[in-house]
Amino acid sequence: MPDRSRRSFLRAMGSATLCATGVGRGVAAGKTRSKSNGAARDWPTFAGDAANTGQHPTGPGPVGDTSVTWDLSTPAEIASAPTVADGILYAAEYTTRGTEAGIGAYDVATRSEQWRHTLDRGAADCAPTVVDGSVLVATTDRPALLRSLSVDDGAIEWETKIEGQVLSSTTVGNETVFVESTVREVVCGYRVLTKRLVALDVVTGERKWRQSVTGHASNPYLAPAVADGLVVHNTDGGIYVHDATDGTHVRTIAPTLNFVGAPTVLGGVVYGVSFSGNLVAADLDSGDTLWRREIDQSFNSGFSSRSGDLVVATRNGDVWSLSADDGSTNWTTSVGPADYRPVTTPARIFVSTGKRVIALSATTGSEKWALELDAEITAPAALDDRSLYVPTREGVAVVGN
């Protein structure tokens, strides 16, 4: 796994006013975007959709006699979740092995590279997002660059500077790109990192609004959730809810908790997981807590959903299935320490731990199959209706039948 020392953040000691800039350029005249993030069989963004559900709605994913059907070797390590849309796999690279990082597009059927775009301003530490003919990717350098590339050939459509460092994946909703960044500031004489949520026009890259918060991102596998006209994101000081149109801060949920990973929104309810094992469900409109429970384990990722249930993996090695209604336990099973959120279908839960990928029954938690990969897993997986796409130190292992 790449060095994450840059993510050892100091907590901000109060409010800070941030002054990011964003300049979009190079968009084709008259180009428009649909609100769709992909077909039902695709996985076009982090956690599969704008609400971060982590579920493929139809599946079934890899079942039966499963193996690595394609071991894609990339020029540099993959440190973020891949995405899949219209039969093309998109993988963003982290700078390793003395090679410049880039993003590659690969035809899944022919197992061939379609194009590769070099990121000349640092590595990509976030999942690509595919939306209506474009793929969005951000670099980690300060200031970061968010680029919109053509899915046809990787040509730049527009790019926008994001002050600070982008460690979250982008989420697209309501013709808007949402992304989180961290900015170094001096507060009360201390150098701290504070967090900003930025909204950009998906067609032009022009900034619509930005909002700063007193908390910051506590781990890298982040993405805002967008639902019901709101955008939701986790910090080490609660779950922040903003109006998606103008960025107005609506409320902060459970401000004393250090939330990890990305929030999940289902049916008007936001679900969050804290590092120390507090699991929270809150009404998105009112902010009222619907349920809260503690599990005496540590977590590094958020919930995934599965047909009305929630699934979460712990750093202690357990996978929990909970009722989304009241947080009660459906089942729990041990698989090994997991830093990455599971991905699900209606029938299966896929968990990554070390070099292993494990498929569990969604209803009982029993193991259906397990597969040892050649390289260490480095980020959450992606899933389409037939295959699992697992990022590793060497590239992407495609698991199927």
C-alpha cells in the first residue's frame, strides 16, 4: 500500500475561512450531461452510485467456479477503486516504480488498453467517475487538478485547479461535480489541515460554490453522497449536510464522532461509521438520530447496503450485517482485517483482506468462495454484473468465471 503518512492530519481548532480558486477551461461548446451515472450493469463511480450504496442492483457478480480471469498489470500501483462503464475499465494510478502516474482505459472484452492519460501534476488517489461520455479524475498535488477527459481517447475537455490536496473521489449529481479537499492553514498559531467541499459545473468545470468545515478527512477512501437535493460528507467532527444547489450548511450530525470512509444514503436516511465503532443512522431532512449502536471494534470504511440491510467490515477482522431499520444484527462472521468497504449484490457480499477476496452469502454470512491473489489489495473493489475488479500493488485483478 502506498505511503499514507501525508494523511496523518491535525485537527483544526475552530473555524477557518478558506480561499480556494477554480478555473475551468477547454469545454466543447454546447456539450451537455445527463443525470445518469451509468447503465444498470455498470459501476461508474466510487461505491457504485451517487448515494455510496456499494451495491450492484442486479448482480450476480462472480459465482460458481471463480478465478482471476484477467490480471491487468499497470505502469504504476493502483491506490484507488477502479470504475467500469460501457465495457471499459478505468484505473487511476499512484506514483510508484519510478513511473509517472496516469489513468488508463481498458476494454474488458478484448483485454486491451484503449488509451492512457499521464497525470503531470502528481498521482491519482481517488476513483475515476464516468458520466455521459467523460471521465473525471483528480491529482493529489497542491494545488490539485480536477480533469474531465473524453472517454473516447482521454483528451482533456476541461481542468480546474482545486487549492489543497484532493483525497476524495468525485461524486456527480444534479449536473454538478462534488469533491473534497484539505488545505493547510495556520489556526491559533498551529499549522492544521482543514477540509473543504467544492461544487463544480460538470460541463464546464466552473466552480459553483465552496464550503469549509472545521473537521477534516480522517482517511482516504472518501466520496460525498448526493441524494434528495443534499450533499453529505464525513469528517472527524461529524457528518456534514449541505444544500447541493448553493452549498448552504444545513446541519451537522453527531459532531463529536470521527466518521471514516464515505456516508451511505438510503431512503432519506444517512448511515455513518466512526473509527471507534459508533454506528449511526439519522434522518437526512431533520437530522434526528433514528438509531445508534456501538461495536467494540475499529473501522476504516463505511457501510455498503444490500436489499434493506447494511454491511460493514472491521479492522479486527469481522464482517457485520445489520438491519437498516434499527441496527440490529443479522449475522457476523470473521474473514480477516479489512480496511476497505465490501461491495454487494442481492445474493453476495465481496470482502477484501490482505491478498484475499472472499464471497459471502448475503443472507447467512457463510463463505461461498475465497481466492488468493498474487499481490496485496490496495483499495475498494468495483463490481459489474459478471466480474469483480480488485485493485492491487501490481494493477487490477479481474475476478470472474
